Amino acid sequence: MPDAPPEFQTGRVATLAGGHAVHDTYTAFLPPLLPVFVDEFGLSNTAAGGLSAFVQAGAVIQPFVGHLADRRSLKWGVILGPAVTACLMSVVGWAGNYAVLAVLLLGVGLNSAAFHAVGPPTAGRLSGNRLGRGMAFWMVGGELGRTLGPIVVTTAVAWLTLRGMAVVMVGGIAASAMLYRQLRRVEVRPPAHTAPVPWREGLRTMRRMMLLLAGIVVVRALMMVAATTYLPIFLTDEGAGLLLAGAALSLLEAAGVAGAMVGGWMSDRVGRRAVLLGGYLAAPAALVGFVVVSGWVRVPLLLVLGFTLLAIQPVNMALAQEAAPQSRALANGVYLALSFAIRTAAVVAFGVMADAFGLRTAFLVSAAVMAAGLPLVLAVPGRPH
């Protein structure tokens, strides 16, 4: 298989995106359950955010997995990913204390890190010269999963109780069986004619773009944490029920599905920088509006927030892989490790700020920080490579 075939292999890319959707459905269980764990274990906002940090901590292995994936086939990391995450996330209700819960979530994080290190470069190799579209498919799968996750978990808790929801792990096991059936004969290792690039040379090649992307991710991180982790806590503090808070998160993620597809597709045509500029202008404005108003007028603002905030991710992933085309998996792993490490720090920082000044103030500060990152966006190349 050539490294960049001219055709976009829709069926195979869609299969990977479907596995991504199921996998991320289970990782999306955590934010809607945070209010439950806050009550059950008497947690502060900082400690609650720390649970999310345990999931993100697995990202430290992604550059190593990515470097290995540039040399040999690691498709089993993709095939088994949904099943392992499903089994671990479905039994969090049986955790008797904070420490056990943290261990389960750390296991989820390590498995998720391996899955995400291998999946995007595999989708990229199957996308030909439409890398933005391929990353859009991949991101749509993830956003669809994060849309369904809050609905699935809140419904499961309501009907089956926190412990009874363990039975929903069957969905992840079925997804892994589907991936095995579809990918068992697909060659996903780098093409034989491509000589492996030493990791130091690969890092030198991507260094400038990775530093720029790191800055772009840093200024966006607090906004991502506010919207995708603390939104249910913010709404329940204002009097909303768990189902309504979970539905709001699903609505935001549903808008993100459209944003991810449109953002990646448009970046192949109008350039990566143009899409990023739109997101970095519109998302902070939408979050400020969401915080200062009340009632049903929040719904369209939530849609705008989800669309613009999550349209950015496939563009960043395309930029990362374009920075080192002969070391795509390594570049993807480095980018995701940076992203998850920054997000982990942001989760804790946001929780500390919310405990000190209140969630409303923390939300507004996160919007201001993201808007301040516009000069970094202007440094991004205007057209795809």
C-alpha cells in the first residue's frame, strides 16, 4: 500500500471512525458521573478534576507507541481498544474509594493513549492526499462517541444503578469484534519502501510546528476543560438535574461532530489557519454568552461553542502529521502527548481556580485565555502542505 494513495479509502477510514466512536462513548462516561462521585466521596472541584487527570496521564506513552507504530503494525492496539476501555469504565461504580477509582481510570488512560496513538496515523495512511478529511472522519467518530456517552451513562445509571451499568461493557466488546473482522487482513504498517526515520531526526523535523501547536493547545486547554469536563458540575450547581446536565454535554458534543467534519474538510480547501482563526474568535465569545445569560437562549450558544471549539482538533492533527510525513505516528503521538499533558494540567488548574473564585469566574477566565492566543494562530501556515 503506498504511503499516500490518491484515493480516499472511505470504507476503511469509516470503520476506524466507528471504532473510535464506540471507544470514546465509554471514556465520555466520566464527566456526567463527576457530580455522583463528588457526592459519594465528598470531593472538592480540584479532586473531581483530578479524576479526569488520571485518564489523561496515560498520554505519556503516546510518543513511544507512535514511534513503534512507524516501524511495525500495531493494529491490535486499535482492535482491542474499545473492549478494554468498555470493561474498565463500566465497572467504575464498583470502586469503593477514590484510590480504586483512580487506578481504574489510569488503566483507561493507558489503553486510550495506545488506541489514539495508532488510530489517527492509520486513518491518515488510508486517506490519500485528503489528510484533513481523514482526520475529520476520525474526529467525527470521537465526537459522536462523546455525544452518546453522557446519554448512555446517565440512562444506564437511572435504569440499572451505578453498579448495574456494568452490563453496558458488551458494546465495546462487540466493537472490537467488528474491528477485528474488518481490519484483520488490512496492512497498517508503514510501506516497505519507506525507510524508518530515526526518532531524533523525526523530532527535529517536527520541532518548530510542535512548539507552535503546543502554544495553541495551551491557550485552548482551559476552554476545553470548562466545556467538556466541568459543564455538568456548573449546571448542577445552578440547580439542573443530572439528566439535564448530561443532555447539555451531549448537545455540545453533537455540535462538535458537525464542527469536526466541517473543520477538517474546510482546512483542506481554505487552509488550516483560516479554520483555526474562526474557532479562536467564535468559541470564547460563545462561552462568555453562555455564562452571562440564562434559560433556553443558552441552547444556540452551546451549539456554537461545541461546533467552533471542536472544529479545531482535526486541523491541529493534520498540521502535526504534515510536520513529519515520514514519521506520522511519532508526530501524532508527540502531539497527543502534549495535548493530554497540557489538558491534565489544565484540569487541575481549572479546579483550583474554581474552588478559589467560583465556576462562573473560571469559565470567563478560560474564554479570555483562549482569545489571547490569536497571535499564535496567525503564525500557522495559511495553506495545506
